Amino acid sequence: MKIFYPIILLCLYPLAGLADLAYINQIPDFTQTDVTYSGSGNGHQFCAPVAVSNSFIMLSGRAQEQNEMIALLASSEYMNTSLKNGTGTTGVLRGVDKIAKELFGGYSKLEYQGWRKHASKYSTGILRPEINKLKNAISNRSAAWLNVGWYRYDKTRNEYRRLGGHWVTLVGADAEHLVIHDPAPRAGRGFSNEFVEYQTINSGMLVGGKEGLPVEAEGYLVLGRGFHLKSGADFAIVDGAVYFRL
């Protein structure tokens, strides 16, 4: 199991990036396959409830309750995580809404940027997650989670075909990186702040069987060096982002 150390190592970073890196060591980095309760499928499809629990453990200060929070978030009354297909954006938003009201009595903001299907009350109308918004999303009263799509690239058609997806916790940013806690075991079982390079796609199409596709690829963020790409995928593209503020 990954262990996190609640130490703010501000001295390691340049002064210009202090605010954006202030919480990277306070937010847990739980490995989804450490979920082992009966009916969990050993957590193989639990990236969403784990990613969200990372943030809410920090915001709520309930460090000893993460396993219980993950199980609650994955349940049918919250995210309704499928052991076959994981968790969609609709489920993530519903689960965040419900548990935030229970933990905090409410919140000031819960919204989505991206192309995936979601309830209109959370919609920003923005299909491409904005890098400036992502870089300012994390504080001691706010959180964000990225829905990363796995894509194979067809050079002859300039198409990115979606194979599946994954949820990760955004924990901070600096001038050149997004800092991520990735629940997948391929990211390692120890606590790790992953400083992930990114770039913006300038042409092509995102295609696949999900509602919301196809969509023009221009403007979407590709996660590069520092991110653990799933075997069989050529690219990790940020399909969407969920933003939360108390």
C-alpha cells in the first residue's frame, strides 16, 4: 500500500511555484488494487473512487477512513462503479455531490469540462479542459480529478481512437508540469508525486464508441513524460476534468 507523508517540502521548489505545489505531500496516493473487500474485484476498476477519496481525505482530515470512503464511493448509491467498465463521468459527479454534502454539509462548486456525457447541472459548456484552470484547481478547499483516455493513433487518418479510460487525482502544478497521484499499480505502490509533462494537440479527431465522440482533437491535452501509459495505448489524452470547491 502507498504511504503518504504529510510534510510540505516547499524548500525543494522555486518560489514562483509555491502555491501550486503546497498540497502535493498532504494528498494521499492510494493504490486501487489495495482495495480487497468482498465484491470489489480487487479494485481493478476502482480508479475513480480511489482518486476522489485521495482528495476528500485531505479536505476532511479523515486519514484513517480511506478504505471505508472508497467502498462508500464505489457503491450503487454513490458512483455505482462497475466491476467491468469502471466509473463514468455521470457516476463520479453524482458520488462527489453526495459524499460532499454528507462530509461538509454542501459545497460552492462542482463542475465538468470535457466531452463525456454528464448531467447538465454540472456543465460548463467547455469541451476541452483548460490548462490554466487545471493549474489553479488545488487548494485546502478545492480539488480536481482528470479523466484520461487511452488512445491508439492512426497516422494515415490522423485519428486518435479511444480504447478506454482512467481517473487520476490532480494534486498540483508548476510551470511545466501537472502533478498527479495515479491510483494504478503500474504507477508503483509507493507514494509518488508524478510531475507530468503535457502538450496540446493541434489537429486530428478523437474517435470511438463513447457518446460524445467523434470530436476534433485540436486543443486537447496529451500527458507525456512522467505519466504511466497503459500497455497498448499510444497516447494519454485528458478527456475531461471534474472541479470541486467547498
